[in-house]
Amino acid sequence: MTQDTALNKAKLATEAAANSECIARVQDYLARTGLAIPDLARRVGYGRSSISFFLAGTYHNVAGTAVHLVAKLNAFMDAHPVAPLTRVMGDLYDTANVRKIHETFQKLLPSPVAYVMYAPPGSQKSFVLEHEVARLNQAEMADSVGSRAFYVYARQGIRPRDLMRRVAIACGCRVSNDVDTMLTGIRFEFRNQRAVLAVDEAQHLSIDCFETLRELLDQPPYFSLLFAGSHDLPRKFDEFSATLEQWNSRIIDKVRLPGLEHAEAVGIIEREIGELLRARQPHKAKAMVETLIAGATSRDAFSKNESYINVRTLTNALNQIKSAQLPPAPVTPAAHQAAEKAEAIQ
């Protein structure tokens, strides 16, 4: 055997080993993230057929070497690892809602418990929950057996299997079409850890979905569960109290978020567009503030005699003003009266 032949054989053996290792890694990555082959192919800049041939071990039918493809796949998986949520864009305002969500979230950590949390639409509970999940994971990530938290959104009409797929993906566990297989994977993955699962828009869950999730609470790995949603959520537990009897005995509390207070809304407005307000005459600035708050105030569909300040509507209006996409809200007569009343109180 010549030296060149020996070197070529060694090179081919090294490449074959690298290919096998990458194939196993990609298959595991796809199973844990729920990505399909076309999704991965598009993200690494290759065709679907190329990825399919590579995973089947027949990439030599497409090209002489898979070195460049392996490098691309490994680079993508390194840049997007399977890991719990640790970063959420945007800042939190210090409001009663935020403090209540944080307080409730902390009660989930010591032992397996279940809580229900509800508020009108636009309360930004989803945004705050994602921050709580990310904050816990950031603090605990360095500890291999530290606590973990996961966030799952429940869409309208979601089925138990699809819900468990979302839970498995959030947890970084392998996804399958069998609920028991996914539960087994989650049970093994977190057998030595405390874990919290926050299910948002939980009013969309069916009875079967609730019962599927109950196994995570009652059986290893003994997750704590937080169901967050609209006013429909506690009403569902009341309406189906007989069917959900097991759940009602496990839920520690049904927490109603207090909503955004008027003073908090004023503080948010001053924080975001304070410079614009200071450039106006005091009475006009106050009138503008009251106009923004009035525009973000909605009637509570579940409490006909009550209204609430929609945080999402308010922050959207402020963002539009800051980006100059729209002119500042016109000052209405009602806002003038509200400003004068506020000034008289002061």
C-alpha cells in the first residue's frame, strides 16, 4: 500500500466518523426541537434532498464529500443549542401585576403545586411570565441539578398530543407522536430537578389536556404547574367542577391579577415620553396623559360594571408616538377635565 493510499483511507475513515457523529446529533436535535428537515435545510442553506441523503448515509450520491455540510450543521446547532428560555426582549415595568406574578411564581419552586392566574386581555401576563421563566433559568443554569422553568402557549383547540409536543420541545426533550413516550422522556430528563411549567392561554385547554398535564404534577418528575389565562379560566374550573374535581383539590389558589393602576399608567407614560411631555405646557401635558390612558381603557367583558387599562394598547400607543409613526393623541375635552381634576387634587 502506498503512502498516498494510506493517507486517503485515513482521511475517509475520519470523515466517515465525523459524518456518523453529525448524523446522530442532527437526528437528536430534530427530535428535541420539533424542526422538520425542510426547516433545518433552509436554515443551513442546503436543499431538503441534500439533508435527507446525508441523514440516510447516502450523501455520496449528491457530492463527493460532506465536510462543508457537516461544518454548516454543527455551526447551526452550536449557535442554537437546545436549552431552556433564558432571554426575553424588552423591559418590565414595576407594576402591581408584575409583583403579583413574581410572588406567585416564587410559590411554585419549593414543592409540586398548582396555581391558576387570570386577568383580562392585554394585561401582559404572557410577557411577564416569559421574563420569570428566563430569570429563573439564568440564575439556575450553572447548576446541573438546579431548578428549571418552561413556558408553553396553548392555542385554541389544541389536543393533548400537540400540547405534550409543545411541552417536550420547551423542555428540550425528544418529540414523538406518542404521549406516553414524551412523558417518559420528560420524567427521565428531570428526575433529579425541580421544574415549573407555565401554560399560557390555559382557557383553551380541554378537559383531556388538563388530565394529561396532571400526570406531570402527580407523578415523577412532580412539576409545579401554573395555568394563566383570561377570566374564562377560573370559570371553566367552576363550570366543570365535577369533571375537574381532582384538579380543584390540587390547585392552591386562583389568583386574579390586580390590573394596571392609574398611577402606574401615568408612571409608564412619563418614563416613555417624559421629554415630550416636559416640552408642553403642564395642563396640556396632563391632558395628553389622560387622553392616552382613556384610549387604553376597556370595558371588562366579564365584569360589566368594571373597566381596566389595557397595557398592550397603552404601550403600543407610546411606541407609535416614540417612533413618530403617528402624531400624539389629540387632547379631548374629557382629558382636559381629567387633567384639571388631577391638578385640583394636587
